[in-house]
Amino acid sequence: MIKAYWIIFLSIILFTTSFAQDDRFSQLNSDNVKGYATPLVTTLGMGINSGGFHSASVAKTFGFSISLKGMMITVPNDQLTFKPSLPDGYNSDENAPTFWGEKGGSSYLGPNGYISLPGGIDEQSIPFAMPQVAVSFLGTEVMLRFIPTIKAGDEEINFFGLGVKHSVSQYIPLLPLDIAVQGIYNKVKFSDIVEGTNLAFNVHASKSFGIIALYSGLQYESSKFDLNYTIKGDPNSGDPTLRQDKEISAEVDGDNNFRFIVGGALKLALIVINADINLGSQTVFTTGLSFEF
Amino acid sequence: MRKNNKNIFIAGFFVLAFSFNGCLLDAFDTLTQELPYTYNLSISGDATTLESTATVNLDNNDFYDDNQGKINKIELVKLAYKTKEVNPENLQGNISLTIKQSNGTVIFSKSIPGNQPSLYTNNPYELSLTQQEIQLANTYLSNLSNKQLIITAMVSGLTEGPKSLEAEIFIVFEMDYDL
């Protein structure tokens, strides 16, 4: 049970603690950290903002569900590198790896010597998992995602998410399918090092055919992470901003803005198994196992 | 039957999640970084051939110093030359760089094209290292107790008379270490 609990939350812990790996970020000035970390923030946003629904049907009396959502996020090739910002006299024709890019770093030669940027972790398929609970009443559903405070060394990780969904189709008589709108807010915090806020608004529809339901939706979303880290000053660096120890606070926005979702669900009495694909800045394959009534 | 299907699905989900997270966790175990080093060389005198030597100490970098004992591999990846100051400005001479082990054994020697050091004032020249040269340096560095390299800059073909050259040598090492 402890292992299962760990696996569920591993993704969130993994991503947030990756920010705390100072050595990885300590060669990045406040401009280049955005290019380097944006694909990571996008992945976090794509993961956290996934799995919000598998049906547009909302109980008119009372409903309850507890779900486990698993995701596989694929990072496209164009998010594996970025064009670094370099001082005058340096040529940035060659791109540098982002957080998901190849492991080897990169160095640029100019009048003040080499400027080195860190390598990535060389991964394009990122797993993510998250539990959620939902309660519905009179055509409105409230969804909760929550991780109690987890200690990771001297640091603490918190994750909290809240979603509200409302049935629109209940106001439209004889409509052959269910339609709902939903808003989701998620916050993840890793001590004072990382604080991320994710917002999503969607409209989705579903249609049941016996034990099978098909669903689809359009979602607008945003992800923003505040990142605090320390530049480890290197007097040999060609970049004057990297020569002395310095505290950096950077705000990194994800590239996730819109996504299209299409999927299906299999309802077996109180158990629902669903799978969908999310097409956006990155592609997310989501699967879920829910107990609901 | 339904119960079995459910159990298989749950088991499959966790196996899959664990496998992928296992791969991902491996990626966080190590970090590869390029570390820049800069060395100043000062050459002066009246002779027709002059040289100056600097010792590269890998310890002279906080990333290296902080992670000693966790380093899996360190390799030489880039080498560049820059003229900081030359006197007289139109000085002519052939510049060569020699990289040696700490005991003086030559690893490789490279020439800088053109015979005017002023060509490389504010415009560093990156030496094109062959695979064999890189391999020779990295064979030496693969013994992690070898933390020093010696760089000698030699200027030959000079005319007699007083002259001086201040140069910078830029080196990049790639270090792979455990987090």
C-alpha cells in the first residue's frame, strides 16, 4: 500500500524536486531558465490539467466518485531545444537542450570565453498519476485533488486541486447528448523553491451507448510556476551574470493554452474505465479507473 | 470474472506506472554539465621563439570541487585561443598550443592558423580537435586522480627585439556525476 501511494504521487514529487536540483539550474541566468524550463512547466500543466472528466453527465440528485488517473505525456521534438539568450559577440545559431533535451550540455564561444548551459534528462515520454474525488448534487459536481504534506528531505511538498462542473444540458430539453462546463484550479508547492498554479476551463459533451460512453471537449488552460534557485557563481563563465553567486526568482509560463480531448469510457456497474487523448502543446494519453455511483 | 479483470487492470496500471517512473528516476540520478575554464598566458622577451605555460587544475571549478567523489567521467570537449594584448600590434609569429599530462608527456599539439596574433584579439579561435586528440586527452582524464593538464603556448618565427603577448586559453570539460 505504501508503494502504491508512493507511485501515485511520484510524478508530482519528481517534477517539483527537479527544480530543486540546483546544479542543473545554477548555470542558467533569468532569461535562459525560461527557455530551459518552459517545456517542463508545460508538461506539468498538461499532466495536472488532464483527467478532469470522462462524462458530461452530472447527477441531478446525488453522486460520488473516487478515481485514479494515469497519464503519459509526450514531448514533441521542437520542445527539446531552445535558442539561448547570449551576450553581444556570442552566436546562438545552435540551440541548447531544454530540460527534456539531450543529456550533454552546450557551450558557446565569444569574446569572454565559453558560456556553458546545462544538459537535459533525455526523456520524451513522461508518466503522471493523480487521485481525485468528486461529489455531485443538483447538476453540479465538485472535484477535489489533494495530497497531504509530504516531507522530501528538509523540504515539504503540497498539492491541492479543486474543480467545479455544471451540467448545461439539463436546461435544454430533448438534447440527445450531455453537455457540461468545468473550471479547475490546481496549486503545487515545494517549500519556498517552487510554486505552481494551473487553471483550466473547458466545455465538454458525452453520449452513452449502453455500457459505453464517448466524450469530447475543448479546454483553455494556463500554467505558471514561480521558481527560486541559486546561480553558482563561476568566474570562468563568459556570461557576466553567471560569475557571482546570485539568488534568482523566475516566473515560467507553460506553453499549454488550448487542448482538444476525445475519449471513451466503459461502465461496469460501479466501476468506470476510461481512456482519452488530449491534443495540445504536448499530447497526453489519459486513462482512469473510477468507482462511482 | 469482472473482479479478475479489475484486478488485472489495477495491477497493470501500477506495473506500468512503476516501470515508467523507474526509467524517469534513472534520468535524475546523474547530471552532465559542461564546465568552462579560463587560463592566462603571458609571453615576452627578445628571442625568435617564446613560450609560456599554465597548469589546468580541474579543482579550480566549484562544480568539480563540490562533486568530487561522485564524478563518473570527465572529458575535454573544447579548446579555444584568444589574444588579449600584443605588442607590437603587428607582431608576426606562428602560435601553437601543446597539451601535456602533469608529468610532461605530450597529449597533442595544435597550430593556430595565420601568423598574426592580433587576428584573435576579441575574436577567440576555437581549435578543431580530432577524435584521436580528444581520445588521447580523455584516456588520461579517465583516471580520475589525473586532475591536472599543462598547456604550453609557443610563438615561433618571431623577429628579434622586445615583444610581448598576453593570451587567454579557454577550455571546456564535460563532467558526468551522480546527484
